[in-house]
Amino acid sequence: MQSGTAGRLTTHVLDTALGKPAENLRIDLFRIEGDRADQIGSTRTNDDGRCDAPLLGGDTMKPGIYELRFHAGDYLGHTTGSVPFLDIIPIRFGIADASAHYHVPLLLSPYSYSTYRGS
């Protein structure tokens, strides 16, 4: 990012089994401090699989350890009977530079997922 610009945290979710964005998937954001996880936000994806606003930005964008919890089970439904194979998918990551853009996407299918640091 250019000097002087505020950092932000964004995400999006793609349903790789259907080949489309994952719409209306709940995402919770936690700040991790030691053994404690404090929920600092919750949102749902829009029809493009993205959140309407950054999860963190401006004064809320601080260095530290964070965790996104993607509620995949609610989105995918029960693919293996009464118990979902994937339920809540936690992705824990660190923010070192509060002025940078951190993009943490989720690629999702009923039996697997992957993530990466995007742009």
C-alpha cells in the first residue's frame, strides 16, 4: 500500500463446488490475546461472496493475532447425514502492518477448503 493510506482487512468466500460466490455465509471476527478470543465483529457475505465493508479498517486496524470463523455448516447444509462434515472453519492469522491490506479469502466445497493471503 502507499504510504499514508489506512490498512484494512477484507475477505470473500467462493463455493468451488458450485463455481460461484458463497452468498449469505456468516463470518465472525475475533481478536486473540493469549488464550482469550474476543469477538469484535460479525457479518454475512453479499451476493458476490464479499462483505459490504472491510472487517477492520482505520482505527480498528491494529497489529495482532486475529481469527475469522466461517460458518460453513450453515451455508453448506448437512452433506453427510445429520452431522455436517465442515461446520465452523477457523482461520487464525497475524496482522503485522496496520497500514497494509490483508485479504483472507476462503475457497469452500462440501469436503474441503483452502485459504491464502490475497490482494
